[in-house]
Amino acid sequence: MRTFIKIVVFLIVIVIAGLIALPFFIDPNDYKDEISREVEKVTGRNLTLQGDIGLSVFPWIALDLGPLSLSNAEGFNAETFAKVQAAEIRIKLIPLLKKQLEMDTIILDGLVLNLETDKSGKTNWDDLVKPDATEEATVTEAESTADSDEQSSPALQTITVAGIKLSNANILWSDASKGESYQLRNLNLTTDPLEPGVPTAVDMDFDVISTKPEAKAHVTLTTNAAVDMEKQQYALEGFSFSAIAEGKELAFNQADLSLKGDIKADLAKQWVEVSDLALAAKATNNQQKVDAKLTGQVTSNLATQQSNIDNLDITATIQDPSLPDEQAEFHLTSGIKADLKQETLTVSALVLKLQDLLLEGDIQAKDILKEKPTFAGSIHIQPFSLRKLASDMKIELPEMSDESTLEKVELRSELSGSTNQINLKQLALTLDQSNLTGQFAVSNFSKPAFNFNLKLDQIDADRYMPPVKEEKETDKTPTTNDNANKAATAEEALPLDALRQINAKGSIDIGKLKATGLNSENIHISIDAGDGLVKLTPLKANLYQGQYNGNIILDARSDALKLSLNEQVKNVQAGPLLKDMTGDAKISGTANANAKLTGSGATVSQIKQTLTGNGGFAFTDGALQGINIAEIIRKAKAALKGESLPASDAPVQTDFSSMSGTFTANNGVINNQDLAVKSPLLRIDGAGKANLANETLDYGLKVAVVGTSKGQGGKELEELKGVTIPIKITGTFSEPKPTVDLANLVKDKAKEELKSKAEEKLKEKLGDDLGGLLGGKLGGSKAKSETQSTEAENATDAESEEEKSSDKKLEDAVKDKLKNFF
């Protein structure tokens, strides 16, 4: 046995001695040409070995290479595909004999790798990774042999590497098909020993340079990496990544990014976990600065394609000179679950805070990998001041009559939708003192279509409208047609394009509404609009102790807007209505009215000028404001007598028990021929026209005093009983000008006087029995003979010339008598 041991030891010594002596007898540099030829044979590339090759065998099998380069593929720009300044690989011999691979630190210095893509999309490494058919057959045969060898002999039992040191590496990539190029420069990588399942320190840094967009960045990475190839387990403990980037074409001139966490992966179980995730980003440009942070825990099951982000927390501070205090705060927390197999995404316990705005919600999304994903959930925006938020964000709100509006806004809703539509159900919106509930949907965001069914408890819309500005008095008043035409030209055109864009269908019910000064209750509005045709039908409201019903149609499908109105009011108190509408109630009383009108035009004035249709009205127990007919008669009476009346404190109005009439409209002119007004003292018939375009009046009244000591006017008008007094009304809607038509009054009285005088003369000639003459001409009996009538007519003809000559005198006399009469 001793002898055997000695022999074995002797043989080992001989082998070691031979290995030690081998480099002295064999020079690897003698084989540089042969090595180049073999590389060219396999790759088609030329390998150039510029430096000496160092070789040692014991105790390390070591290979030291000097500068070397591998030529580029034909047709590409770079001279070489890859080149290295120096490389060193060392493997321990004795452990290798025991099927244990122990490598010293692998050193690679000055690597330059040129990666290129030409205009056709071909790369300069295609020929290295796509072997031809012969090579594939050779590789397949080799693999088969290797598999056979592996089955016959065990593989390496362990593999350890003392580390990797990569220094001064540069990887250059250019894409001629896209005009892009990127450079990875000054890459340095060092590691501690690499052992299966044992953490090792990794330290790496490099520079990235881009030409499109023009930018550059410096990247560093440190971690303790553990790799167990057999168990397929990987871990990056204390992972830390940072990058500082800058570029003129970037959204920010400079950005500083950092990512930290612990990463574990078990590919056998197809499971990945990132704990203590912390992502920070700082970005700045000339005026803005963003400082954002993200934390959370990430788990992912690759087999089931399920991933969770727990305790997600995102904070951001935005600095901008245009912001209040030059900054804004953003904070978001949530939990996220994604199931790529089921194509679902759940965002739970979402809390988003931006300045004073706080949003809470839960969202579930489906078909997230498809072209049209959908979502559903609920949101709640806590009460906030929209006015303050807009002020803080330096957003200018429209001017409103009440600056205390928009102080409280709150929103709750269930929602569902997709990338092209949204539906808010169980909507509850609070705006100041108003509460809106119902359903509201929008589809086709590119050309929105609205569908809604809403209820609003009450709102004062005038608070949100621009304040009414008083018109400044001007010395120059347009009086010529040219000025009028210029004013019409300057009038703002109706928004026909906006009307054509409306696509809406739905209804809204309002408990109480104040708008343009009008108060109404129980309002119902239905709208059906599309392709330029807007139908507001039916419209209903309780209005000033009465009811309103209407149908309004706006047709904007042509160059001019076509308007159609069909409206009716019942038992409405006209005085308060007109007072709130215009500030001046011209008529009071209980009103019933209806109107059917149509018009067209590109401006409001043009529509007024084309209004055509008909309608009717009836008022009871009211008054005409701005005109006191009894007072006008009294003044006329005094004027005829050459007297003047003392100032009266009586209201400037004409009381009536009823007023009714009908009207027709033709091209903006309202024509009424059957006005009938009854009051305790007066009976009034009227006829005339009103021009809506220029708001002027041309109207005539016939006022008859019915004779009573009661009512407006009293005793002073009793002596006018039976007298019909014509009144002319001109002027404008806002300033009517009523006057007594003395000419017609005198003319009527003159006729009566002539009639009386003719009757007296006939009596003188024919006696008291006027017969058929007075019956036919003056309204008397027709019982006498035709002979008497003929004689009377002859007598009348004989006197006609005398009567004509005295007409003027009679009119003067009538005036005198009227003075006495009044």
C-alpha cells in the first residue's frame, strides 16, 4: 500500500510539474493567426489580436489578453463591432479536477461595442445570432452529443466566481431607420464573489447620451444580489438606483430620479415581490419644480397574472410662480389589484387631495387589455370652496352678480363608463344652497351626446349671472337709417354653430327657480336636441299664482335660426310678473293669454322683425299703468275751458274690471282690433298696432263715460255721461304718449250739431210730423207718405248750400258749446 501511495503522489507531482512547465515550452502567441482564422471561419468576422497572450496553468489556468478587436459586418459604418483593451480570466485547476469551477475575478477593460441598425432594419449582429442551416445542423449534433455526455457523466457540482470587474466600457447604438442614436459610456461594474444563494455586492455606474431627443443622464446602481440558479431564486437586497438627467428637449431641463427597495423573485413559483418600494423624482425647468415621492409594496404572481400594490402613497409638491404661495400640494393613497388573466383592475380606498379638494372613491375596471376597457365604481368629493380653489390655483372665474357663490361644492355619485363615455348614477351635487340629484351621462367624447334625468330643489340663477351694467348716457343718439343699419350690423349674431353642436335628450325638474328676476315653482323642462334641431317640449311651471305651459322649437339647420313658440299662461298675476321681469309693471290683474308665433333670423332683431302668428289675452281686476284715462279727460275738459287743473296725487293708472282682445302678428307688427276694457266708470274700445322691432306704438282708444259717482274719476266726469272720447297713444313701449284726439271729438260734435240744425229747419217747413224723412235720415218714424218725404228732401237740398257755408261756423260753435259742456 505504501508503494502505491508513493506512486500516486509521484504521478501527481509529475503532472503538476508538467503543467507548470507547459507555458515554458508552448507560446500561445504562436497560435494568434490560427485563432483568428477559426474565429473568421465561425463568424465571418476578422479577429485582430494586437497584444501578447499570457497563459499560465498552475495553480490557476489563467488567460491574459491584450488589445483585440472584432470587425464589423459588411455595410455598416463603424470600423469594428467590438474591441477590448485588456481581458483576464483565471480558473483554479485543482477544484476543476473535482468538478468544481472556481473562477477568479473576471476582468474586462476598455470594451467598445458598436450596435447598428441600417435603414432597412437590418442589424450588425444578425449574422452572429442567426446561424445558417449547416451551422444549425452542427449545433444540433453537438447538443445531442453534449446531452449524451451529460447523461454519462455528472455536470459541475459547484460554480463560484470571485467577482466581475468591468471598467471603461462603452456601448454605442445607432438606428438609421429612425434617425436615433444612444450611447452607454463609461460603464463600470464591480461585484463581490458570486456564489449560489449568497448575497454579493454589486456596484455599477454609467452615462447615457441620446441625440433624439437630445439628452444625457448619469446612472448609478448598488445592491446586494443573491442568485440561486438551481432553485431559480433571485434577490436584490438594498436595491438603490439613481439617475440624473438633463436635456433641452425634455419637459424639464433637469430630472433627478431614485428607486429603492428589496426585490425578491422565485421563478420556480413564478412569484415576485418588491417590499419597501420608494420612488423619488425631482424635476426642474426655468420656473417650475416638481418634487414627488411614491411608496408601497408590490407582489406579483406570474402564473396567475395577478399583481397587488398595497399601501400605495404618492405625494408631490409643485412649485410655480403662478401658484398661490408659489406652490401646490398633491397627495394620493390607495390599494391596487390587477388580474391580467381576467383583465380586471381594482382601485380601492382611493383618497386624492389637491389643495383643499379631497376625493374619495373605489373603481373597478374590466377588459383593461382590450381596445375599449370599461370601469365602474363610486366617488365622493368632500365639500370645498370652488371659489377659493380657483383663487389658489389662479384660475379666473366668470364675473358673477354674487361674489359669495361657489363657496360650497360637494359631489357623490355611482359611475360607470369606458374610454369614450361616462354615466353618473345616483348623482348628488350640492352647489351652495342648491341640491341636484338624478342621472347624467355623456357618450362619444369627441362629439359629446348628453342624456340626463335631473331634479333640482331650488336655485337663484341670477346670483351666478354677470352683473347688470348700467348703460352710460351718450350725447349722440343715432337718428339716421345709416346709424340704425350700423347698429343692426354690430348686433351679436345668434350662436348657430353652438346650437348645431348640441346633442342632448333628457328632463330636469326644479322646485323653485329665480332667473332674470322671475320667480317660478315646479318647473319641468324637457329637451330633445340633435343635428341643429332643439325641442323644448313640454315646458311647465307654476308662475305667480298661475300656470305656464309651452313648447319652443329652435331650428338652426340653415343659415338663419327658425323659432317656433306655442305658449299659454293661466290665472297669472301680471303685475308681480312684469315687475320682476322688467322692473315696471305696465299691466296688473289676473292674466290668461296664449300665443303661437314663428320667426327667423341670424340675430334677435331679425327674429323680432319676422315674428308672425296670432294670440289672445284676457285680464280681470287690474289696471293699466302709466296712463290715467280719467285724468286725461279731466285735463282735456279744463283745456277746452281755458282752465288748468291743480296737481293730482292720483296714481297714473286706469283701473279695469276686465280687458280682453286678440291679435295677429305679421313680420314683427302686432295688430289688435278688438280691445275691450270695462271699468266702473269707463268703457274702452281699442285698435291699433305695435312694432316689436323698434318698440313703437300707434294705437287708438274710444273711451265712453258710463256715468257713475263711484270708481275712478267720480263726480267730475258724471256730466260726460254718454260722451265717447277718442284717445291717441303713440311713443314707445317704455314711454307711451297718450293724448285726447280733439279733432275727432270736435268733428263728431259738429255732426251732431248739424243734424240737430237740419232737424229744426225741417220742422219749420214740414211741421212736427217729420215722416219718412227723419225716419230715413235722422232715425225718426217711417209712417208718413212718400210725398212728404220727397218734399222734405227737396227742402233739404234747397238748404244744403246754406248748411255747407255755415259748417265752419258750426264747428266753432261746437267748440264753444263743448267748453260750456265740459
